Amino acid sequence: MRTPSPHLNLPRTLRRELVCIETATPPRLAVQSVELPRPGNGEVLVRVQATSVNPIDVKRAAGYGRRLLGLKGAASVPLVLGNDVAGIVESTGAGATRFAQGQSVFGLLGTGRGGGAHASHVVVPQDFLLPAPDDADLTALAVLPYSFTTMWLALRSTGITAGNARGARVLINGANGGLGRLALQLLHPRGSEITAICGKGQVQVALDLGAQVAVEHRPGCIESLPSDFRRGAELRPLGRRCVAGVAPRSAGLGPRHHGASFACQLRPVGVAGRCAGQPPRPEPDSQGCRFACAECPLCLDHLQARP
């Protein structure tokens, strides 16, 4: 989503933002102008050229996760949504030395009190930004950070790294979604042997992206597969379950990765490259999960479903 050009004509002391003024379906949205934020220590003020709308934004605009996100001050309206950002550095705060004024950058804005990326300008910690390649399309880069970070952390939580991916037998459930396609394109060049579970009519897509074996999702499809995968990952859109776990050899892979087969290593994937999850419990809870993170939108379904 490219930000509208009229913000270029705003006074340099104002920022324009898209605000959710009432959580509902459909949500009530409005555009307003507020004072331009100033970057603090280690922060960068970015003039937004493009951002994105992820499934979690749609859910939050409908009122999803208010109780849990309220712990971070990120649930009350008016609410500025969005996590992905691509744009131009306007200014830098003290200690922010990685980027220069006028440089193209892209990255991730964490969910919190400071508001989201659906605005003309945002303040981002420099650690959450990367320099944009000179020939890159900022609109294309703006759809990558949140999804890629989600996928990468999910894979990392299973123990998959660049050093051990070659030859690893990996099962990806949900391989035709955005996260699954990213995982295929990351693991295939690293030499992983991938089995993909896809939606109807998506088998050839998964094979083209690097899966050695691809099957359509249907009742019993997981149980019909070999049980000796070294790694397993379930990759689904944000706002549903998007977790990954290490599957012990010979584990019976059930259709839900919150089940006992994956409870030994389940870990929620964090926002902006971090997870403030609790230490692992000695035993899984009633839904088979050892971790919980109120700051993690990926865990909200699981947390809200608890008694």
C-alpha cells in the first residue's frame, strides 16, 4: 500500500495518519493530522513511501486482541495500525548512526503505544530497519518485513539454520500461503528436502518453489506421510495459529501443531524480531503449548481460548 502523495504538501511539523476511530466490522476509519514525532535515542524518523495491511491489522480493527494488547497500551482507540514500513530517512535521533538523511530504508514497526505504520511519517528504532537496495521497489519491500520475520523466527524455533538446513527433511503445513511460500524459497536453496501440504490445486506451485513432495490438504493427509521428519513447521496467516515446533523422530504428526507431538519445542513467534514469551513450562498446558506471550499477536488465538 503506497501512502498518498498529499502528505508531501503538509507542513513539515505535521504527520498524516490513518486512524481506526472505532473497532467494528467494517471498522470506522479517518484521516487526521497530528504533530510530527521526533526520533529519540537510537531512533529514526522515516517518511513513509509504502506500507502494508496484514491479516492481524484487519482483526485488530475489528476489536481482536484488545484485552491482551491492552497490556501494551496498544488496544485503545483511536488506533493507528500497520507494522511494515518502507521509506526515506527524514532525521535521526541521538545515537542513531546506521542511516543518513535521505537514505531509503525498510523494516518493521513494533506493536505498542507509539502507533503503527499507516501514516505519512513514523519513528522506528534503527535496529528494526535495513537499507533498501538501490534498485529496489519500496512498494514491494513494504510487504516483506513482518511476514518474513514471522516465517524466519518460526523456522528458527524448530532449530533450522543456514548451517544445518542442507539435507534436513522438513514438513511444511500450509505451504501455499504467504509464509509457506517464503519458507519454501528460503529452504530450497539451502538444500532442505521439503514435503509440502497445500491447499486444493496448489501442488504444482509448491513443487515449482522447491518442494520435493507436495500433497493436497485433506482428512488424514498428515497421518499418511512418513513419521521421521527432522523438522516440522505449520505456517498460517497471522491471526490464526502461526507456530513451529521440533518434531521428535517417529512422532505421530497430528493435524494441529498445538497437539502433544509438537509441545516439546513450541514457541510463539514475536513481533519485530523479538518474543517476550514466558519461560517454558515443565508441562504443556491444556492446549499443548509450553509458551505464551501477551505481546505476540501470533499467540492471541491460543491465549484468548484459554479458560
